[in-house]
Amino acid sequence: MIKVGIAGARGLSAITGLRSIADVEITAICDLNEDALDKMAAEQHIPHKYRVFEDMLDSDLDAVWIATPMQCHVPQTIAALEAGKHVMSEVTAGVTMDELWWLMECVEKYNKIYMFAENCCYAPQHQMVRELLRRGILGEPYYAEGEYLHNCLHLLKYPNGKNSWRNYWQLGTHGSFYPTHSIGPVMQWFDGDRIERVTCFGSGHHVRPDIRNEDTTVTMCQLKSGKLVKIRVDCISPRPLPSTTYFQLQCTKGAYESPRGGGDSAKIWLESFSDGSEKAEWHRLDDFQAYLPERYRQATDKQRSAGHDGSDYFIVQDFIEAIKTGQQPELDVYKACEWTAVALLSALSVTNNSRPMLMPDFRKNMPSAEQHLSLAAAEEQRSGKN
């Protein structure tokens, strides 16, 4: 039996998924808010509750799911690893570049499973597009877009009227502070590639001049292969809820676009559809269900009900499987650091007149001499590149 403890109320999104696996038990929950803690423990029938995270780590647990505010992710992950626990961490992985170095080194040192809870990677439509790419049906991808548009102004205050942590660690920063929902699925489509440089542009302050973050940011990521990814994040501009994500992928043999809202649906175009005709038409992605991975097609109603069209089940399944096999998951610490670093480098870029920043090559046993940040032009001048 794998015993799991949950830190933070947001971890409730994982409960259905965890309880869909026979040999997993949720034995503890932790939250600073005692009223919320009591309510969650009672509603979810979780036997042990803690207000202090370290006290929960001292209990009989195999793994922890960290769903606390983002500035807590790395300190709590390191504490859990040191206590011999496996970790699933919500996004983003950390809030500073130094934290990313610490995180990577601690995962390697303590040899426990670390998984990044980027559930957008598990969305059925993203998995379907990935399978079309694997089979060569879309050809070679060379450009993609991802957007996260979610008016979060109502989250800047707690119910008691006090400022929430989002005032500081999200909307209190410059740049694309929350890019991973967009960059995660896209980088899976560019399998084997990595981000090499990051350039961010901000729209300025028009809606809420009192907030440090720009109304909209557009971040351009150039991959090592030279291919391009554009990420837009906007959590300030007035928009209707719920949040909106959007994706676009251009390949040599076809293209994909996710829904834009207003009744739109995910669509795909393949060069083979046109037969040389100038009247090319989109087709519904739903017509390609045969390319959905088998485990999605065979999912039970309970598994699909876990949330986000089953994404919240499959991400849990991979985490538990990694614990059982002792093999790090696909969404490992190196991907967590690279995708999170998009946010941190974008802030440096936009505050330096949108100059490009080089992305460190996060990898196993990365030399400490490489753990630094560089403006792209300065680094290339030193290395003699044009």
C-alpha cells in the first residue's frame, strides 16, 4: 500500500485520481487554515490532519502531493526528499533560479521520485496530437503557440480581505509568471528538443497600473533546433471566466488549432485532405479518436471523472507507477526546471528591454559552473558566435 499525504487545499484535485488506484491510500492532509483543514479532512474522510508540514513528514507516509502556494514548493519538496518521501509538485516548480538548482541537486542526491504536476500535458486532445506526430501524420513540427488567459484579479484577496500570496509571487512579478500550462504540452510535441533562449515582451499597464505584472506578456522561445514557440499569459485583462487556454501547432504536413471559445471545437488539417485543391478545410479533431492513446480510450467513468477530462487521473497513474518501478517519470525534475525557468527568464528579459536570455541546459549532474544566467548577445560574443 502506498500512503500519500496532501499539502494544501488545491491538492483535492488529485483525490479522485488517487482513490481510483487500488493500492493507494490518502492517509494525511495538511493546511495552515485550521477551519479549511477540518472541513477537508471530514468531507474526504482523511484520518490524519496536520497544520505543520514537517509534522506530516514525520508520519508514516511514502509520498506527498504538494499543492501549496508556489513560493512553498521548493522548500517543502526539499524537506520531503530529505525525509525520504516521493514528491509530486504542483506548478510552477519554484520561484527563483537558485531554487531550481537546489531542487535538481536534491532530487539527484536523495534518489526519490519527483514529478511535475503539469496536468495540461495529459489533456486528451494534446495526447492525440502527440500521437499523430509520433506516427509522422502531421510531418515535422516547427512552430507552436500556447496561451493562458485567466482573469485572476478576484484571487488577490483572501475571503477575510487580506492580500493573498498571488499579490507578490504572481501578479507582483514581471513577465510570464505562469507559462507551464502552455509550454508543457508544446514541448512534448517538440519531443527531444529543448528551449535555448527566451525573449519576453510586455504590453505595459493599462487595466491595473497598481499591479507590477504587465497586462499581457508574449514570450518567444527559440528551441535548440531553431524552431519557435510563442507563449501568451494574461491574468489581468478583463475577460469572461472560466479561464481560456489556446494552442496552435504548425507542421510540414498539417496543422492543429484548439478551440477559441464561443462554440468552437478543436480542429486539424492535413495536407492529404486537400488533394491539391485550393479549398482546404479543417476537420474536427474528434474525428481522430483512433489516435487517442489506448489507456484514454479504455478509461472508466470513474477515471474520467477525476477532472480535466481524465487528465487528473492519468497524471496520478504515472506518478504511482514511477514510485512502484523506481524510474523517474517523463515529467521529471529537468523538465520542471526548464519549463519553470521560462517564467523566471521572461521576467529578466522584459525588465531588460526584452533582450533575449539564454536557457541553462538542465540535465543530470549539471556542472555548477554552468549554473548561471546570461544575456544571449553577451554570451555569444564571448564564445565568438555571430
